[in-house]
Amino acid sequence: MVERAGVDAILRGLAEPTRRAIVERLGRGPATVSEVAKPFDITLAAVVQHLQVLEECGLIRTEKVGRVRTCRLEPGGLEALADWIAARRTPAERRLDRLGEVLARGGRPEGPRQTDEQP
């Protein structure tokens, strides 16, 4: 079973549009905090708060070298969410497959299997 606390944290982290945009930006490669903040019409302090939320939920990591803090996506940061989604997708897909089979038979439920053998 997927750890629910991890999924909850990731969903909270991604719930805010600015944080989703930051994750998308970091998907193209590492960036400094200033580079991350550039397209947003918010203060640098607000961007830093968003980065802290993303780091706390394990989606990104930051590293400070000298006066420059660089951000990058955390490898596997979305795995808990992907596993949670996959666990729910498989049963739903099976139900849809069964529905497709019923509809392909003209909506008739499957009866006893017929064979070519005569009794």
C-alpha cells in the first residue's frame, strides 16, 4: 500500500499553480532561485516560501554554493503519487475493459461458453 502521508504532502505541494509552474520549470533542468523567480510577479521571499514547500514534500532539492542556491527536481519525487494513481487506475481499467466487452456483444451478458463439440 502506498504511504498516504507522502501522497498528501505531494498533492498539497502541487495544489498551488505557482508551485506547479516551478516544478514544470525545473523539469527543464536545474535553476537558481533568481532564475526560478524571474517569470513570476511575486516577491523573491514568496518564491523562496514556495520552494520550501516543494522541498519539504520531497519534489525538489536545493543546494547552496557560496551565495547561489540552485534548485532541481528530486529524482523519484513523484513516485509515491504515481504509485497511488496506478493502484487506482488498474481496477478502473479492468472494469472499463469488461464494459467494453459487454458493449461489443451488443449489451448481452456473457452466457455459458459454447463449444463446437456435440453432446
